[in-house]
Amino acid sequence: MFGDVSPHVLLQMELIVRASSTPKAALAPVIALLVDGNAAKRAAIVEAFSANDPLREQWEQAWAALRR
């Protein structure tokens, strides 16, 4: 879903996801980890994932896979 990420970033993503209770709770911190730029840009990406059913479902699947 997020393309190729370094093993270091993948480990950080896994830690964020495992510490979260829901996909929604983990989304903003993961986006902050992956996306350079200002807070408004990251917030817009989080909103896009939250408002778009296919993106939200993909994120939920990625979240579940990272928790394993």
C-alpha cells in the first residue's frame, strides 16, 4: 500500500500499529512518519483515507497485516 519503505521505517510503522487500538488511531501517526511536509498536508491525506471507502479499507487491511 505504501510502496517500498526501509526496514527501519517498517519497524516504526509496526510499533505504531501495535500500540494502537484501531486502524483510525494509527493512521495519523503513520502518515506523519511517511509524509514529509506540513501538518495541513498530512491532515489532508488522513482525511482522504478516512473519507474514501476503498482507501480506508486498504488501510485497515494494511493495519491488520502490520499487527501480525
